[in-house]
Amino acid sequence: MSEPVPIHAEGIFIMGIDGGVWEDLIFEYLDRDHYYRGLMRSRETLLNELRTVMSNMQGFLDEETIKINGEVVRARVVDISLGFRAHSIGHT
């Protein structure tokens, strides 16, 4: 079985009136063996994967130095979800 391969990523930054910054990251994977679709068969398996991805993402952010207007700030992962493009569901 082959691992899903990241093929595209997109980041969208939103700055709030209170000075808070939110970033939405969207990753697209080539998943020939339907690894991610297989996670949908078990709620516990899906939740474990989401926890792992969230923890990994937080770890990557913790290694970064992030500055806004010259001030070092911390980033925190607050949510993660898994979605599918319509053309990928049901295809083998």
C-alpha cells in the first residue's frame, strides 16, 4: 500500500479587528490506495488520525519563529478536519 502524497497546499490568512490572525491551511493529497477514505470506516480510527495530524502540525509550528510587526508570537492549532473532493469519492 502506498502512502498518500501531498500534491498541493494553500494558506489563507485572515486578520481580525482585534489583531488576531487566523490561517486556514488546505492540503491536497494524491491517495491512490484510499487511505483517508478507509479512515471513515471507524470513528475511533478517524479520531486517532485527526489527533495525530493535529499534534504533528502543532509540533511543526512550535519549531517555527513567527513574527508579526517584529514581535515574536506563538501559533496554536485549534481545529482540523478531513474532507474529500467529489471526484475522489467512489473511484478506485
